[in-house]
Amino acid sequence: MGALLEVRQVTKIYPGVRALNGVDLTLRAGEIHALVGANGAGKSSLVKMLTGVHGPDEGEMRLRGEIVRFSSPQESLAAGIAVVHQERNLIPRYSIAENMFLDRLPTRHGVVQHAKMREDARRWLDMLEVSFDPATPVQRLSVAHMQLVEIGRALSLNSNILLLDEPTASISESDVDRLFKVLRRLRDQGAAILFVSHKLEEVMALCDRVTVLRDGKNACNDRSLEGMKKVDIVTFMLGRENAVSDLGVRSQRLGERRLELKSVTTELGHRDIDLYVRAGEVVGLYGLVGAGRSELAKAVIGSHRVITGGEVLIDGKRTSIGGVLEALRKWRIGYVSEDRKGEGLILTHSVARNTAITIWHAIAGRVGLISGQREDSAIRPYVERLDVKVTSLAQTVGNLSGGNQQKVSVAKWLAADTRILIMDEPTAGVDVRTKGYLHQLVWELADSGVAVLLITSDLSEMIQLADRIYVMNDYRVVEELTNSREYDLMSSSIMNAIQIDNDRVSVPKPAVALA
Amino acid sequence: MSSVVEKEAASARALRAARLLSMIQTANTGGLLFVILLLIATISAIAPSFLSPFNLFALTRNLASDAIIGFAMMVVLALGQMNLALGAIGVCAVMVTGYTLEQLGLPIPVAVLAALATGGLLGMVNGLLIVGTGINAFVITLATASLFTGLMLIVTKATTFHNLPPEFSALGYSRVGPISGFLVVTLFVCGALFLLFNFSVLGRQILATGANIVAAGLSGVPVNRVIIVAHALSGVLAGVAGVLVTAHLAAALPSIGEDWLLPSFLAPLLGGTLLAGGYVSVSGALLGAILVSVLQNGLVLFNVNGFRIQFFLGLALLAAVGLDRWRTVLVQRAEKRLT
Amino acid sequence: MTNLSKRLISQDWFPLLLVTLVGALLLAIISNSFLSAYNLFVMLRILSVTSLVALSQMLVIAIGQMNLAVGAIGGLIAILFGGMLEVYGAPIWLAAAVGLLLGLAAGVLSGALVAYTRISGFIITLALLFVFTGLNLGITLSIPFYKMPQALKDLYDSYLGPIPSILFIPVLAAGAVSGLLYYTRPGRHMLAMGGNPAAAELAGISLSRTTIFTHTLSGGLAALAGMVAVARLGTAEPTIGADWLLPSFAAPVIGGAVLEGGYVSVTGTMIAVVIIVLITNGLLLARTDPFYVQFFLGALILATVLFNRWRSSVNVASPETTSGRP
């Protein structure tokens, strides 16, 4: 069958990063096509292009054979491409029904027909076998249910082309089953469905064909999933020959347990968290999206007072961390946020200010006075050490490339001379060279005695860097592994641990509002 | 990735963009200064009495307190918030001054201190409410504006203190040459704020909190403390302005501060302070205040309908902000062409 | 408990209604003259201006913006209205129609500036506040238009049955606004924009068009308020609107509006207006110091906002919204 939606040799360049480099994608009617790739591989850029958020810099897009170019999401929608985005896009106080039909509110003589909307919404909710009252304000729903509402909305558009970006990230297993039933039925009716996901088990279970992206290029294009095994997909995703940097072997000089969690529980749902990080050690915390890793990190540094039970020990002594300020100044714990633009950096301020923010109080003279010069000279060593490409320290961080921004967000913790550093997805959305740099940095930090807790969804990065790996799933630690650095062995051990844990849970996963 | 030549070209462009940006930022201050000088030249050409000692004195005396009112708002704008209770805090400070001087008969320094302390205390209350309840500063200060004014009226029963000690009223006439002595206070405050925002930890923390409160918090900035202190400072400055006005009028009136709110935004906004927070221009706010005062004064001298002044002020604000916006767009485009 | 009373109690504005009734009761007890026909009608008339002002601001709050020029527009239209009546001897309906149109035009200007310059609505309306006030005072030279036609006075004093007919204007306006916000597409677009502008845009809602539409309506309502004020005062004073800013925010906020946008309550706002008028009037009658009014107003705003916040945090913890895990 001919392609319904096609993308040929598209390239998309953001400042400093080639997000897409000559990518192809083919979507046919009557097919569920998986789009797979690691973080930063280019999946979301491709989806943004298909949905009209951005246009390609090179290459073309064809809809039913005709060349198209969308300059806004509305155009893409009008062309018949229904999408469920990764992030929620709902009006909090509006009902389920109204959110579903917001772009085409039914009116009669100018009067909005609320009752009709509720009726129509009911139909789509029934199809997903979801029993909400369509009049419920969306803000009262859990994140999982919100996702279902958006899926319902996409379905209600009755369009031939459906793009789903991580649609099962928050929903329970039984809801996933129902969704898949619906998707298969749509496929049989001739729809073309693009299923973007990192959950390979789901991909294997549902999809017909797969396209894998890696570093902005096709690692595989439009392959049939018949006869493929999960490990084949993983190989495409990570490409063993593409080891980012060969760091060799690290001589570990391990000290005492610097950070330890014993049976820690949190308000957010963490249970029985046991883990420790020794001085000079790189400990990995692996898990899929939604496993609760970042939430745990933030709980540890005291960002929200959510620890409800268990013990947090620093250097063997039981402590209670009252807030980020205390974590930083008293215990010298740092946290490199996974959201560098929103939480890790102040985009409108200069490199100097962003880097020195953690040590202003330390470099100030009496009376709390500080000069720009002193600030610059205090942080210049760290900026240089990280090889941040700036013409001057006064440059605004928001204008730097992703890689350089990430370096700055790490630099401020170097400046703070932390003893414990939690790094959350430190190389997400970062170019290959910077990635290498940062990997080297992680080892240097550990060598200098820092206890590093590395959170990453990048399996090859994890296996390369970590000495020990904790596997998290569903807000619990399910496995602790010593890293043998053998890729095949480690990756299958980790994946198995998650699989076993998933199978073990017979109760449908409840939804969670991620902090 | 790219050749040496390309890299060179790229860094040259980067340098140019950085220079462009700093030029434009200086242009703001420079532009204001230019407009002010132009205005002064024009006005004094048409109405030579502009430069008369009498007029200069009156102009600078009003300017002095207006500038400080602008500074009081600027400090809170740095946080990305607003202080609608400025006038209310000011009038409370005014009443405290009057009471201390007239009823208690205490010396002037004590009265001034009491006024500043009152301002700081009320500002702190604002900060505590904002931090404690997590409610929008706009709503909180809207409420406390009424609360504080009401409290003042209840306590003082709206009396006026007009028998202030002559030494205090004499302060209203202090002068340095033809210029009001109040400007000394203003310049002192200006210098202190300049120091605060450019050379102090607290200033940097305020700006960080205003620019991105989450990132600031995660980087160890004590954001709650910072918010409270900033509001307290705003209150103190409102108190300073109140004391000056009281000396100027030689009376503590309960109507003082009623018309402070809108002018308090004008000076900082004209001067380039961002409503969104994270960036202030102290010198800009001062120049903004000067511009407004000169404009107002000039229009009065021209016997322009005292009321058309409002009209022109509005246009001036629109023009200034429009220009600023246009500049930002230009810079953004320049930086985009870079990458 | 009957179904109706259950529904009544669960309304957001129910606590406000209680406060109003209790307050009114107290005042009736404290002061003999509170319930006198005269006093009631004085209050009702003050209500008519304030409620229109509150509605004007409330619309803009719904989309998450502010209109600082509410009083300035009202004042400008008020004197233009008076001017047309006095200087040109225009018939009332004509002057009113022109006044309304001009108010709408002022709103269009406001909205267009906000939508197309991307400058914050705060600054735009702040600047327009100056511009319109300046125009106002420039035209009148601070001298009111005194000679309002008798017909206007008569209209204001007239009754339809036991109710002052002037009250129909705000009541109709409130009804229209309510209908707009809940039953028309533009209204739903407005609240959607206020609730989540990004999501609204993705759903095809034009933020600029919605902004202009909202500001236009706001200008129209402000103009209405100005003209009613002229009818009430009997003169077209240039000071009309000068003190509208605070009540224009206080009433919607007390009524439960969320300043970030996305939620306003017409009923709540109207009840809040009643409360504000009650406080002002009642305290006067009770011969307490009029100074308490300001204090109570501020305390009331704080109390309401705190209460609403408490209530919404309690609401979120319902079974459907578990943020934790079993």
C-alpha cells in the first residue's frame, strides 16, 4: 500500500545541535508504526515537525503523495493529523467533554451545546472503556486519566493519521490493554498510527513496523517487526560500535558510605528505598520514565518535604535535610536537574551569575559585598575546565547551545565543591562531543573523592560510567547490580529486573501525579 | 565538525552580537539621558523660568521623593512581583513621623528611625504573607493596601499633624545651591541600591529569584527569605519617601500616598526594569523619574492644561516600552542569525 | 437535605452569600434606618455603578490579564456623555449609544495594542490610563458638565414596580456576561485562554482575537458604568472613575476569580459587590468610624483568598486524584 504520510531526508538544526540529519519515515494506512530512539535521538523533533510546530530545514514531507509544509499546529490538525503529545495540553477547569471538543465546540444558533458534547464524549470514553462522567473537570483527574482524555480526543477527530507520543507513560496496564484493542481496531479500519515509545515490550506487542532513530539519523528504517527481538531494537537504538568515549578502566578508590538511604518512603509513593553511595564511587540509578528517580533525588536534597519514613544518612550519621539550602551549605549535596532550561539554569542571566549562584555567599567579602571581578575569577577555572565555549563570562546562558548550557549547569556544582553530586540525565539533548566531555568529568569527579549518583535512561551511558547500578521501577528499588561493564550481560540483567518486577505486580498500576 | 574558518566566523559573529546587546543596553540609559537633556534644552528655551532657582528647587524637591517611590517599587519588580501597598505603607510611616514628632516630642532622628522601622515592618508583613500563603503578590498587597490604610485611619482617626517642630519643617527648605537638599537623600538611596544590585549577594539573589524562582531555589538561594527582605526593603523606602513628603508639606496628612501607585511604576518601567523580574536598572529608574519630573514641570510652565500632562505621560510610557520591545526583538533576531 | 439545597451549598459563592445575609442581618439589628426604603434604594443605586465596573474588570481577569484603564475609560466616556447632553443637547439614547461605541473603541485599542505589540497588558493599560485621564481632564479642564437633562434624572429615579429601573442595566449586563462566558464560543475561548493559553492555541483558538474581543467588552462595560454614574450624580464629573481601580479588582477577587485567568464567577462577583456596598453603607449607618471600611475591605479580600486557597487544596485530595500510590 502506498504511504499515507512520508518524511524524506529531513534535517532540523537547533543552535549547536543537529537534531535530525537526513531522516526518513514512512507511515502507511492500516499499519501501526513504532518510532523508537534513546533520549535526544530526535524523536520529539520529528514529531514536532509532523505536527507543524517546526518546519524542516531540509528535506520534504508528503501527505498522500503531495508535498506539504505546516506552519502551525492548526494546519497539521486541519490536514487530518491527530496527535497526543507527551505533555498534557488541557484546560484544567474545563470538563472532559469540553476539552475533547475545544477546537470544534458544537453550537446551535450560537449557543454552545454542553449536553451534546457530554454525550459525544461519552461515546469515546466508552470506546476506551473508561467510566468517567464527561462533566468532570479535568483538573480533578490523575495524570493517567488526563492522558486517556487526550487519547479520546485524538480518536474523536476520526482522522486517518494518529500520532501518539509516549501515550502509555502514565496509564495503568489494564488501560494499556484497552487502548491497544482500540488501536488495533483502528488499524484494521485503515488508519495509519505512529506509536512513539521507549517501552519496547509494548512496541513488540502492538506494532507492525519500526523505525529507530539514533543521534538524529535512521538506525533502521521501516523494518517489519516480524521475527525481531527486543534486543535487536536495543542494538539499533544504542549501537554498540558507537561507544561515545572509551574511558578505559577506572581505578576505584572507594571510601566510606557518604550517602545512604534506608527504607526510605515518601509521600510521592517511594517505598523501601535502600541505597548507598560511597566516596569516590559512581552509582547509577536506572529506570524507565515514570520510575520515580528524579522525584527521589529531589526528595533527598530536600526540595520538597516529602520523606515520610526511613533514614537518610550522611557519612554514617542520621540526618534530616530541611531544604535545598541546608543540603548545599551544610551537607554539600548538589543536584544537576534534568530540566536544565526550567530548573537548572536562569536563562536570562549570564554565565558568570549562573555558575557562581551556589557560592555567592562564600566568595563575598564582609557585609555581603561581591564584585563582578571576584565572581568572574572565582568561577573562571570551572568554566574553563569544562571547556564551555563562550566569548565572555557575561554572555547570556539562554543563547548558548544545549551542550554548553548543560556544562554551565554542571559547572556551578563544581564551583560549590560538593561532596555528593546527584546528576539527573546529564547528557540529555547534548551533542556527542559534549557527552564525551561530561562522561570524562563524571569519572574525574569520582576520582577526586566525590560520591556521584547518576540518574540516566541511557543504558550505554550507565554501563559505561557506573560502578554499581540500582534498578528502579514503580518508585521502588528492585535490583542492585555490580557493573561488569559487559554491555550485553548488564543490559539484559537490567531489563530483566524491570520485566520481572512488572510481571510481579498483578494489581493494575495506579496513576501517579509526578511532582 | 566545522572548519577553522567557519569557527572563526562564528566567534566573530558572537562577539558582534554581544557588543550589539551591550550597546543597546547602554543605549537605553544613554537614550534616556539624551531625551532628558533635549527636553531641558527645549523647555528652558521656551520658558526660561525653568532654570530659575525657584523652579529648580521645586522640581528637584518633588523629584527626590518621586524617585524614591519609584525605587521602592523597583525593588519588588526585581522579584517579578508588585507592591500595591506602597502608598499605604508610606502614609503609615508619615503618621508615625507626625505622631513621634508632635505628640511624643521626640527628636528628629528618632522620628525618622521610627518611620523607617514602620515601613520595614509593614513591608515584612507583606513578604511573610506572600511566602506563607503562596498567594499572588498582587492580591496580597491589594488587600494589605486597604488593611494598612484602614488601620492608619482607625488609629489616628484621620487627624493631621501640622504642628511639627520647625527644625523638621526647615528640612523641607534645605538646599544645595539652587537644588533641593532632598536630592542628597535620593542620590544616597540610588547609590545604595546600585551597590545592592550590582555588588551584593542579596541583590544577586533577588534577581535570581525574580528570573527563575525554581532554579534559584534548587541552586541554594533562600528564596523565601529573599522575598521577605525585598518587601521589607520596599517598605523602608516607602517610609523614606513618606518622611520627605512630610517635611516638604510640613504636615503629616492622611491623604499622602493616595496617588503614589501609578507613578511608582512609571519611573522603573521607563528606565528599563522588567515587569517580569530578574532585571533592574537603578540608573534607569532614576533617569526615568527625572524624565517624568522634567516633563511634568515643563508642561506646567507652558501653562499646558495641567491635565494634558497625564496624556503625554501615557504616550511616553507607551513609546518607551514599545521602543524597548522593538529593541529586544532586534537583539533576538541578531542572535538567531548567529546560530 | 433536598437536592436543590445541596446544589446551592456546593456552589463556590455560597459562603459569600452567607456572609452577605449575616452582615445584612447584623446591620438591620444595629441600625434602625438600614432597612428603610430610602437607604435600600441608595444602596441599590451605588450597586449599579460598582457592579458594572466589577464586571468590566472581571472579563479581563478571565483571560488572565488586567485592565488598569477601567476607571479612566469610564471617566472619559462619562464626560463625553455629559458633554453631548449639555453642549449638543443630544437625546439621551443617542448620547448613550455613542458613549457605548466609544467605550468599545477604547477597548479595541487596548486589546489590539496588547495583542500585537506583545507588551504586557499591565503596561499597555497603565499607559492608556494616563492617556485617557489626560484626555478627560484636557477636555473638561476639570470643570464638570452641570446641566444634565431632567429626563436623565427622571430615568435614574424611576422605578419598575418596586425596583429602581436603573438596576436593570447591571442585572442585564451580568446575565449577558454569564451567558457569554458559559454558553457562547467566544466566551468559552476566553476562559480556555485564561486556563491554559498554550493548550488553547493548540486547539486553534486565536489568542490575539480573544484578547481584543475581551478588552472591547471591558471597555464597553466601563463606558456603561461611567454613564450610569453620570445619571446617578446628576453631573458629568471628570473625577468619575478615579477611584474605581481597587473595587474593580476587589469584587471579582472576593467573588472567587483567579487572577491567573481561567475562572471567574459572575454570581460571586455580584455578591461581592453587594458586600462591598453593605460594608460601606452599613458602617456609615452604624455610625462607626468610616475608616473601618478600608480596613474591613482589605481584611475581607485576604480572608476570601485564603479561604479559597484552603478550599481548593482540600478539593484536590479526592479519591480520583490520588497523587500517591497504594
